[in-house]
Amino acid sequence: MSIWYKKYKLEDLQDKITNTLADTLGIKLTEITSDSLKCNMEVLQHTKQSMGILHGGASAALCETLGSIASNLIIDPEKYFCLGLDINASHVRPVTHGFISAEAKSVHLGRKTHIWRIDITNDEGKLVCTSRLTMAVVAK
């Protein structure tokens, strides 16, 4: 059984991040399953910090983007919208090049809050960052 409000096409979802921070960072949605949303991003100079590794803020922005999109795909968009309430990110290993991939999976889907776990992995499938995102469900 799917957690989504309706059946979504991946190409329609990519339009949601056009001309946003996610677009600037190069985040691309790659897959929607019955219970998760996935994306990737290339590690480029503008996503690195001064030591030449992926900036933690870029990782956090990727996590919040993915979880935010996911939460807004669960609710009735005519009645509600979801906003980030809290995010924490633990950076496990540095990345200097290549692509990173992320997957958002729900931990809790309540009437007023959603909680997501977002894991980012490198090209080798090794954990780079794990994040917990709490989203507020707000009536329009």
C-alpha cells in the first residue's frame, strides 16, 4: 500500500524544485516507491566547503528538500501544506567528488507532524549523512 495522497509521476515532481535552492544545488529526484522518495546530487565546487569536501549545509539542504517534498505528497494539497519544523544531520564521512544519493523514509505520519529519516550515501553505497526531519502539517 502506498503512503502517497495520489499517484505521482517523477517528472511532475521535478518541476516542484525548478528555480529553487534545490535546483541551484543540482538535486535531481530519481525514484518514488510506495513508501520512499529518492534523489541524487553531484558534488561540485559550489557544494563544497573550504576544505574541499561536501558542505554539511548542502547535505542538510538536500535532506530538508527531499523530506519536505515527501511530506507534501502525503497530504491533501487543497487543505494542507507541510513546513520544516526541525532537522538534525549527522555527517558520517566526507565526500570530495562524484554523486551522492538520498532516500527519505517515513518514521511517523501523524495528523499534525511527519517525521522522516533521510540517509545520504556516496557512489560506493557508504553512509555519508543521516538526518531526521520533522515536518509540521498546517491547515490552509
